[in-house]
Amino acid sequence: MPPILATGLLALHVTGGTVALLSGLVAMLLDKNKKKHRQVGLVFFWAMNMVAASAVGLAFAKSNLFLLAIGVFSFYMNFTGYRAIKNKSMKYAPIDWLVTLLAFGTAVFMLSTGNKILLVFGSILLFLNYRNTKLQWVSDEERKAKRPWRYLAHLGNMSGTYLSAATAFVVVNIDFVKPVWLVWLIPTLIGVPLIVYYTRVWKKKLHIP
């Protein structure tokens, strides 16, 4: 890959990450039922798509399978978080199945590496893959009854997407903590319990059994 193209991809990656960190924070602070939340959330969604796409491009340029897997991981959470709200029927379209298969294959690869970081993220990706897909195997009536869960799926997946952006920021800017895998995992160890807590809070607010 020509150096100028690699530099361009890196610039897109950094720009997308910066916009995602700022817009994601604003979206989380805004009233979830207001138009502003949806508008800022859309900025976050496309910024994270830019991050994922540029990460994949850089991964191919550097033959870096680790970066490729992380790029797919963040894209999957971002895509499914967005689709949880947009796809009111909760019935998968071909694009949903394609992304699901991509994520499943990536999770299997991550688990096969034996890398501490990829083992953790691969396990998370496999769990999310199962959780997001299980309603495809039930009847239309059962799926319809579960529609309020779309909001919890949106909250969890988009929060997880933001956590991936925050993790990347921490990894790039903190180089004095050893071992390196600890830097990768600390944001997850802090963020996942918070996501679980706020999911329970919103479950009560939405009166979801």
C-alpha cells in the first residue's frame, strides 16, 4: 500500500475516533427520547463506521490480523446497536445474517489465537452474536412480544461500541502500564459492569419483565 494511502487511512481512523468519543459522550448525556439524541447518535454511528473501515484498511496494509479482528468486533457492535432500533420487526434481513456470520467467524478466529486480549473480546463477541441472534429461531408471535428488548439491545450494543472507542484511546495514549494486555482489558472491566447496571435501570424504566 502506498504510504500516502496508509497515512490517509490513519488520519481517517484518528478523526473518526475523536468524533466518536465526543459525539458518543454527548449522546449518552442527552434525553434518550428526544430528537437531539437520535441526531448526535447518528453522528456517532457513522464516525464508528469510519473507525472500523479504516482499521480494516490498515489491518490489510500491515497484514495485522489482530487489528482486523478488533475492527470487525467494533463494527458488529455498532451495526447491531443501530439495527436494534431501526429493525422494528426484529426479523433479520440478508444484511443482518451476513454481518452475523462475519462476526461469528471472527469470534472463532479470536478464540483460536490463544491471545489473552482476543480471548476476552472473542468470548464477548460470541456471546453478543448468540444474544442478538437467538430471537430469529422463535415464532413471529414470540418475537413480537420481545420488541421492547430492542431498546435494551440498542443501549448495550452502542455502549459497548463506545467502550471499544474508549479502549482504543487508552491503548494509544497509555504506554507506561505493563503488561500491555492489562491496558486493553481495564476499560472493559470497568465499562461492562456499568453497562449491565444501566441496562437494568432502563429495564425497570421500560417495565420490561
